[in-house]
Amino acid sequence: MTTATTPCTTANKPFSVTLPEAFTPEWSRIDGITVDGRTVTVDPGQYFFRYENPTWVLADWDLLRAELLDAAETSELAVEQQALEFVKAHGQVTDDPAKVLAVSYQVAAHLFRDEYLHIEGLGVTERELKALREATTIMALNRVEVDGHLSNVGPCWFFPVATSVVFGFDEDEGKRVDELYHGGWFNETRRRESVLAHAALGGRLVHGCQASADMAGGCVLAYGTDLAAFRAELDSVRHDWMDRVAAMGRR
């Protein structure tokens, strides 16, 4: 199915994207998000905590699927190097957040596909997969500069808290979703798949949790980003922002 987008002409103008699957209506509990079936609308003025640089790097998903997604790692060439080279060759800057959502949905639909429901011992539920697909789609609007500064941050940065607001997860379920997203289900094959898929969003996933699942969320960062500065700034602001997301579920 073709994904259609509605262009954004000014940074603070609401933008919409129509996706192949209907989004959960309760995303409207998150400030600035409106859902009408398959159409998701984001109002930047209401959604973002910080929105300083509304540009992103994207690569064509169909091209990535054809040329990179099945790439084999060798003793001479790691998947991370292949992903970096693909981004350098095919990444393009866009200021259209609707296109970001469209590409991010394709990444999320691949990484959290329904076939995982049938893997013995994994124990993931259909609701958890849907939560991960939807939150991952919106999370791509976040941005971190190469110097580690958090330039774009919205509630879905802290996706375990946001999905708890939307899907009614308790704390244990929220931590489980956190572990599923960041841990790649403790499987190296799926971790490498994640590295390759996230090249469509111009970088690699870096999570905010230092060790245990503490709801710090994460972002797709460009290769070479200053991770020490990223973590230091995130630690200085995340508790306030996480509290603001949690409060959306108490209204």
C-alpha cells in the first residue's frame, strides 16, 4: 500500500500522514496528537517540549530494503559500517515531518512485525507489538545534534511512558516494552537487523537507559554523535519531561 503524506510548509504548522494501518485512537491523550483512522496529525506547538531544528535525514525505504536490509556481515565489514556508508550515499535532508513519519512507519512495521507473535519463548503480545510500531513511528521526529544537544524532543521520546498513557500499561508492562525496544529481544540477529533498518532514518538507535529499563527512551542519532554530551543533557531534563508525559494520562 502506498503511504501518502501531507507536506508541511512552515515549522509550526500541524502536519498529517496517512499510514497503512489505523492508529490507536487513544494517542489523542498525548498533547498535540490527533488520530482519525489511518491519519495521524501532529501539532508541533502542542506536541514538542523542544523543537529547535525541524530537519531530518532520510533514505528511501524501498532502496534500503533492496540494497541493505539483507546485507551479510563479514570479518572485513560490519553491519554498522555498511549502514553508515548507505546513509552517506543515500541520505537526504528533509524539512517535511510527514515524510519522516511515513519512512519511520516502514521501519517500525519491519522491526515489530507480527511474525514475532509465533516465536516460542519470546512471549510478546499483539498489543505490545502495535504499541512499539506506533510509538517508533512518532519517535522519529526527535533529533539530536552531532554535538549531543537534544534539539527536538516530544513525549514519544519517552515511549514506555507514552505507551502507558495510550495503552494503559502498568509499570511492569511499560518496562517490558522498554526492554523489547532497546534490547532487540536479546538476540544478535535482531540487533543487526535494527542497525540496518534504522539507516533509513539517517543513523542508529541510541537509548537513554544506562543499564536497566528506566523509561529514559531514546533517539535515532547520526553516527559520530557525542554520546557523553547526549547522556549528560538527557539526564538533566528527562525526569521533568517524563513527569509531564505521565501527567497526560491522569487528565
